[in-house]
Amino acid sequence: MNKSDIKKVVLAYSGGLDTSIIIPWLKENYNDCEVIAVSGNVGQGTELDGLEEKAIKTGASKLYIEDLTDEFVNDFIIPTVKAGAVYEDYKLGTSFARPIIAKRLAEIAIKEGADAICHGCTGKGNDQVRFELAIQHFAPGMKIIAPWREWSIKSREEEIDYAEAHNVPLKINRETNYSKDKNLWHLSHEGLDLEDAGNEPQYEKEGFLEMCVSPLMAPDVPEYLTLDFEAGVPVALNEKKMSAKEIVLALNEIGGRNGVGLLDIIENRLVGMKCRGVYETPGGDILYFAHNYLETMCLDKMTMHEKAKIAITFAELVYNGQWYTPLREALSAFVDKTQENVTGKVKLKLYKGNIIKAGVWSDYSLYSEEIATFGEDHVYNQADSAGFINLYGLPIKVKAQLDLKNGKNLFE
């Protein structure tokens, strides 16, 4: 498809630096095409304020603001938590937000009869892959425009120059120009001083952290909480029944004020390079911790170990933008089976960035105090272990006997 054939474009619009300048750039470079902006609300909060006015003033014909928060939590976050999927300690906050936004982009593009979908992801990042794989799934014939792979702009500083030249209003300046991504699950920080891996993040600097406080500034007394799960899904916080989204939002407040959820990581991007980022995931850290704590009581050994293996693959699929694939669906089916008895209550203590176990209960517990006790019991015959060890160690014993017969020194 030639540029002259592009009459209408649907743009993934956040109102941030990249997408703000893309609207005038599209109109300049694609024959004054109509630009329809779409903002997927996955919990950005105040970032959505004034977005419609800004989009229209910048040249968009209209703006869709789509509330995706419940679907985001129920269909993306919770399945990933149940899987225990973590990518190199990163709890996938940006990763699983992209497919749901891209799905809605494709739906609106088809509805509007658009000729193309545009996103503001850079050619160095993972998000370009996540957006485009999802678009290919839902709109396989749709042209995708990625300005960072076309325009002459080379840096965020040049983006600011372009914005100022085109009277595009910005909420950032050159001194505070961190690259950030925010949703109801997390906030990421990249760029500026963080690009030097030798620099300590400025956790104590006012305005750097938004969801958390520095552990140094957290209260000097611990805070307790309880979480109830049914089949691996959180259903109550501190004895109060709540939706999963309400629980995540409440945990963000609780964890944030106790300095929980900070991660400073150098991660391996899908596109081959390493990058350094700082993440705030207060509620997510608590939810993962509590869910895993309950699983240690409710899952048998082999299931737990096998689940830990597939968690790595699950995390890579999410990170790499392969949510809408047969393998991810199959792994989710396996995970759902493992969660049938992951029902119970977890008690945690939060203190200055730490999550501390404070108790766990379940009617489906496989832990038996009567069997595990170091005191006297009447259900476990310790003499039985001798026969077990003889059979378990038989291959080792047979191999050693053969080595001795052949003259091998077993101590060499």
C-alpha cells in the first residue's frame, strides 16, 4: 500500500511525547490523512485528564478512550499471576498491557474502516513487537505505521524540538524527561541517569517515585494484611470481599506506603540488547508473594515443580508479545487445572520494603503437622525410610560395585 492510499489512520494514543508529535507528523507525511486517536485505559489515572482536548488540538479528528481495566485485570493480570510468570524478576507490567490495547485498536480500526494502525514504539523496544503481533492476530491485512522506523528524529530531545516547533503541548521538560509507562499494575522509569548502570536510582528524591515511597521513608511499624483466594484468584482483602481490580488497587496503596514493590533491573530485551529500568509494582509484588505462599501449601511436589518450569515459558511468551498464541492458551489451561485447590487465606507483614510471611490456612492443605512434626507421632514409621533409601540408592550402589570390580579408585 502506497502512502497516497492512506486516508484514515487509527493511532495508539497516550498523550505522551511520542504519540503527541505523531499526529502532526502523520498529517504531514501521509497526505493530511484523518487521524483517529485511541487511548486504552488500563489504569493510567490522571494521565487521561485533558486527553481529548489535546488530541483534537493536535490534529486528531476524534479520540476514543476505552475503559479496559476490568478486562486487563481479569483476563491478563490474574492468569499471569496464577502462572507465577515473572521475566527476570520483572512482573510484566507493560508486557501484558500492550496486547489488550492492540486488540481494541484493531477492533476500532475495522469499525472505522481505517487504512492503517499507527503506534509510537521505538525500533529498539519490545512494545513494537507486542503491538504488532496482536494487530496481526486480529487484523492480519492491516498496514502498520511505526514512525520511529521512518522519521529522521533520533532522540527524545529532537522529539521535544519537533513538539515545540509544532506547538504541541507537553507535560515534561528536558530535565525530567524519563521514559515512563504507567497502568494500574505498575510504573516504569527508563532513561536519563538510569542509563548509567553505576547510578543509584533517586528513590529519596521528591517526585521520582509515584506509586511507592522509598523504604527509608516507610513507617517504622509493620502493617499486617490478609488475602483470601479461591482457585488461585484473589477474592478478599482484610476479610472484605472485593473484585480482583479493587484488590490490586488497594494493595497498591498498602504496598506503596510501606516501600514494597521497587525493582532495579538490567533486563534482556527481545530485540537483543540489555536495558536498565526501575519499576514500581507494589500491589503486584504482594499478590505474587501471597499466591506463591498459598501454593506451597496446596500443590503437590511434582505439580509445583512442573508449574515452575512452565512459568518461565509463560513469562517469555508474555514478554515477547505472544499472548494470542496456541501455546499461551495451552499453558493457561494447564495453570487453571493446577489452581483448582489453591483456595485459602494468607497473612502477610509489610515492613520497610519487605514482605514477611505471617501465616497461611487452607482447607485443601497438603501440609500435615502431624506427619511433619519433630515430636512424637503415630502416623509415620521412621523405620520405613531404610527400605526407601535402599531402593532409591540402588543404582548408585550397583555402579559403585561395578567400578570397584574394574579396579577404579572411588576416591579419585
